[in-house]
Amino acid sequence: MEKFTLKPTHNSTENVRSLTDDKPDLSLVPCSTKLTLLQEFQEASGQQLGDYGVDHPLRREFNENLEENRSELQAIFDESSKSDFSSATIGNDYYKLSMAPVLQAGQDLAKGSVVVTFAAEIRDEALAERLLKNVGGIKNDVIQALDALKCRSFNHDVVLASVQGKPVESFWRQNIDRICGPSQSPDTLIRAQRSVGSSATDFYEGTLIYNRPLRPDDVADGQVAICVYVDGDSKSSLPSAFSEVRSEKLHIEATGVWNKVTFLETPMMQTVYQVALMHHLRKRGVTMGRWLYESLFRCHLSINFAKTSCPSMKGALFAGRRTGHHIFTLLQSWYASRFYPNCIGTSSMDAWYTLSRKLALPKIVPPVGTHAHELSMVFMSLFPEIDSNEERIPFSQALAHTMYYQLVHQGYPTPMPMLPDTLGTTAFLKAAEACKVFPMLNGELQTGCAKVSLLSVINSARQDSGQLAAFKSTLAIYPFKGSMMASEIDTKEDLVEAARQGYATFGAGGFMGDSEKVWEVNADRFSASMAVKAIRVFVDGLRTAVQPVKLGDSTNTSKVTCDAALPLREYVRIVEEAKALKDAAIKQPHAQCSMDIDERFGCTIVQTPQSPTIRKRSVDAFVEN
């Protein structure tokens, strides 16, 4: 079968590879001096891909799909060849927009300036070692790529178009200038120049990237900054937990006011991942165009598998967090829109905006998303008083979800989600069941009605760690009657098991094309497990007494998140205390106390009759009676 055909663009290969000001993007990848990116993609359609030769039925079907839609594919490549990819929300998930009202309410309730530090955790040991030792200059390339984030500015059109017609639209129209800067001179993802009075010795030469840990006073101007430095790693030193000797790692962190630095979480991870992938492709001698073709073919294989093996499940693209380039996110979102009828949306608002608004392509899946572990992790640091109850119930997580219910979901007939595994699903369910809130109906808080359990207004449970069957069993204890979403789909077997357990929806990122582990399309398959989470919280310049921690439902300790730069004994203490809280909830899944939340998010914890201490947390004060 002949490969599909596309018209060459007018751009030279060099121009195509200068897609963005963050030059390390594609310059690391081998390329022909005679072919454009699009032509490399087209050439790959006639090459062997692992077990899938050009005459394989799935390859033929894929190439036919491309040929039948070549005008739209051509338009995407044409747009990519001239785009500077400078939108600050590239690499960000839509949930950054949907949960923004909760961040603002949390900052207001904390009564101070809330600064948060996010850290990249490289779980792949080989990659972590290469970064530490700067093998092949990979650390240098990461620093340069992170520095290029200073060129990404917020696009008001992308943000406002993404929230149009949704309950959060009014919030964004009122607050977009404060969060993103005015449309005429928008803020950039990180500070665009060194702060006044800073020392050149604090930075990597020629960049805005600090070479030391950041302090709140470094971002006192309200901007966001990134640092890359070598220090001890308490997490990887756990086997020698009492020796005080720690191994070292390369720490990559972003610090800033919470509602600004939140937009660095996923782009920082995507930047590190992209550089690592580019080094891998250079080693393989694979061009960027071929990688795009391989990845989109893997997307085709996963879509075909989902359609045939799990036809009743709906799927969402968790796109752009760990990918080789935003070009693939565009192609992936377009392909799912055309060939996966069960796709409910993409997390990439920029992909949706480019495809539907700039290119005016019809029927593109919409931006979707709810909230993240970030809320529960930061809230445990901001509001430890409501967690220090006799039963050690993490009511701060219930407060965060209540704010989402009241400020974002607003009682409309749409899914009201929970992401319960921060300190274990049982701990969250225990808190949600014991938390009493006013119900909402179509945007109106029903203060004249009796309060109901927070758990009773949640109708969608997202499984993000641990075993699919175990999560279902845990929900049944309460019982929870809503639907389930599986969002840790790494393999074909995960998807089949989710369908077998009765999950209605799934969310997948790497499974839909980026991951080279799912399908045997190429040899020497790339893998780089990583995550970015909140690890430090400051209020008015002072670090909170309680540190963010995430355990999840898995027994895999590699996914435990806490500040690995802490002294070893302190790190161990925090993690062990969190595990004790998680275990206590499993032993006693139902609370003896309860927490009432009023319309202004004032919290009152009522203990058992035998211990009638009442604690209140309100907007105005915190008192004990």
C-alpha cells in the first residue's frame, strides 16, 4: 500500500525545528537537511514499525484515516510550522482553570500571602542519575528549556474561550487580569528578568534559573521562579533512615504565589520529560517527524483497543503532561475527535483552542477537567487545625472538596468528582461522610434546607492509585452510589480490568500514544516516570508547621510524595505519621465526630458526646470553646 500524501510546506527543516523560543525542543533530534517535519512524518508512513509492517491491517487502516483527512492534517502541520508555541497554558490541564476559585478561596481563608513550592520527582532511577551527573549535557539542556518558559505568556483568548458557558466563567472574567496579567501585557510563566537586587552568582549563567533553593522573599514581587540544585534526597535514603547519610539528587522546583505557580506544575514536568525524550531520540537516530508518526500510530492502536475491548466506557485524554511536544498533543486531540466517538474531552485547552478556534475544525473534543491532589495537599498545610481532631480525620480535604462543590460544581446536573487517595481513599471517605454541607441546586446554595453529608453530593469517584477492585470495594463500605473513573491506565490490561469492575469512564495520558511501553512499535522503548507535586507551603513568608504529603492507595512507596530535601529523620516522621492516619481510617472507617461547614466555609467540628469539645474554623477567626 502506498503511504498517504501531503503537500510539502514552504518551511525549511531548520525553520520547522525552530518552532519555539525554547531552542532545546527539537534541535537535539537528528533530522534530514532535505525534509520538513511534515515530510519526515509522511516518510515514516512507509517504514516498518516493530511488529506492524506497512501491510498490517492496523497500519493500513491508520494510513487510510490520515489520507481521508489529509486536509485537516495538513492544516495542523501548517499551523505548527509557523506557531511559536508561546501560550503559558500549553502543557497545563484544564483543571487549572476549573479549580482556580478554590485556590482563591483557600488563600482568602488562610488570611495571608500563600506561596507554594512544586517539585519535580524523577521516579526513573536511570534518568535521575543521568540528570545528577549531567550525562550528555542533559542537565544543561533541562536548565535551558526551563529558562525558555520565560517566553510563554498567558493568552486571555485561550483562557476565556475554554471556560465559556461554564460555572467558572464569571470567576475568570473577574480575576483574569489579577492572575494572568492584563491582556495587553500578560504575565509570563516565570519571571521574565532577574529581580532587582539579585546576585548573578545565584543563577546559572545566561538564565533566570536559580542554582540554589528558593525562599519566599525571592518571589516577593508576586512572580514565579524556578531553581535547579543538587542536595540530599531523603526519599531515596529511606533504607538507611537512621544513618543520617543521604544520597544526592538534582532538585527541580518552582516557587511563587499559589494561584500563579500552580501553572508551572505540569509544564515543568512536560519540559523535563521532553528534554529526556529528545536525548533518547538522538541516541536512536530517530527524527521528530518519525516520532510523531509512531506516537500517533500508538494512539490509533489504543483507540482501536478501547473501542473493541471496552466499547461501553467513555475516555478522556489526559494530554500534554508527559509528551515530546505540543504538536503531538494537537495531533492526538484531533485524531481522538475523528476516530474515537467515546472520547469525552481533552485536558489540553490549548489543543482544543488551536484546533477549534484558530483552525476552525468542526467537532473537536472539548477541554475537560476537575481538580487535583494539589488542593488536598496544600489545604492540609493551610488548615491543620481541623485535622487535629481526636480521630485524626483529614477534614481539610473535605473542606477543599466542599469549596469545589460550592464554587465550581454549584449543584448543576454534571459529575461532582472526588479525588480521594491523597492520604488513602478510606481516610477521605471517612471525612466526607462526616462532613455536613448545605446542598446546592443549579447555582443556588440551599441554606433553608437541612445540611447533608458531603459524600452524598459527590457522584463521581476517581481512582488514581492502587488496585481497581480494591477501590471499588472501599467505596462499597459507605456505600457510594455514584460512578467510577479509572485514571491510572498504563496498560491494556488496566483498561480491561476497569471495564470488568464496572468503571464508567477512564482517563489516560501516555496510554494514548506517548508511552512506548504499551505497544511494540519500536525497539529500545523510552520510559521516564515522573511527577510534580506541592512540597512546601508558606504563609506570609513563614513555612507552615504541617508539610504536604501524598501516600496514595498503592503499596508502591516510590509514589509517596513529601519534601525530599527535608532532613532524613523529619522526612521519615512525616511519612510515618501520614501512614498511621491512613491505617487508622482503614481500621475504623466511620467517624464518631462530624464537621459542619457553613456558607462562608466556617468549619465546626463536633466531638462525640463523651468528649464534647467544639472547634471552629471560620473566615474571621479560629477559636476553641
